[in-house]
Amino acid sequence: TMRIRVLLADDHPMFLDGVSNALSMFEDIDLVAKFTDGAAVLACIDKVPIDVAVLDINMPSQNGIALAKTINKEYAHIKVVFLTMYHPSALGNESANLNGVLGYVLKNSGSQVLHAAIQCAFRGERYLDPKLKDETLGGSNTEMLPDSVKLSRREREIIRLVGEGKGNKEIADALFLSELTIKTHRKNIYQKLGVNNVAALMMRVRGLDLN
């Protein structure tokens, strides 16, 4: 499996260490560098091969938005993911500069969400934190399923309940089915949609009527 070379930048050392440790748990991630300011990031990417840069927005020397703009212009092969406490709407006019950013993840999300964002960015795909359901990132985030992909009524019910944060047992109880049946349905849904985690599933079905 190809390992994704990741650079991580955040101005809070303890948070930086925590995210580093979380990413080290994923076999396809190779954390090649981490920094607490934007200037150090630019100095590094001239020397070290990087696939995805995960950046905080609020950093000394050079903030994440300015840094992302430079990376997109001068190092187009490097994909950018924002990991931030800021809701996109809080960026005001600066939000226009997000067009070159492929991923946007909130800091209060789990490592699985960040991992999904890195994977999507590496493939050149956009990813928006599932908590930001009604936002856009440089354009529409609505996913349209190919005509060849058909979801049954039961599958749509299960996806809707998964999106509400319910686990397999809760879904089984709500639909009067066995937990094993729910697990089988979820496996089939993941295979149909080409996803392997909840965050990716929710992004895949954005804009679909699940009722």
C-alpha cells in the first residue's frame, strides 16, 4: 500500500503531538514533518517530499490561508487540508481563498475524520467535515451517485440512522432487525459506495434524499 507523506503544522505543541500520535496509528500515513509556524513549513517543502500538508489556520509567521495559497501556487503537487477550530463562515472574505484547499476538518472531530480527509486530498478529491453539513468548500460538495448504484429503501434507512450517530445495536432495535443483519447491510452499503468508514459514507451520500 502506498504511504501518504504528510506534513503537519499547528501552533499548539501539545495538540500537534496528539494529532501526530493519532496519525501514526494509520498504516498508510507517513508523518514526515511537523511544525508550529508557517515559515518553517515553506522552508521544509523545498527539501522534503510531501503529498499532503495538514495546516492550522491561525499560526505565527504565516497563517494557514496565506500558506495554503503559496503552496497551491508554487507547489501544486502538494494537497492541502485545514485542521482548524474555525467554522468556514468565520473566515469572512478569506473564505474565497479556500478554493485550492481540498480538505476542511474541525479540531473537535476524531482522527478517523482527519484520516478520511487526508486520503481524499491525496486522491485529488474534496472533503468537508461531516459536522459542516450545509457548508461548501470552493464549490458544491453535493455528491451524485452513478446511475449504476442503487440503494434499497432499507439501505437508505440504515444510512440515515448511521448519520444520526446510532450504532449497530441501536439501528437493529429501531428497525426490529438483528444486529448481524445490520452489520451485513452496512458491509454491502460500504461496498456499493466504495467507502470504508462512516465519515466517507456521509460525504458520499450528501444531497441524497434518504427518506
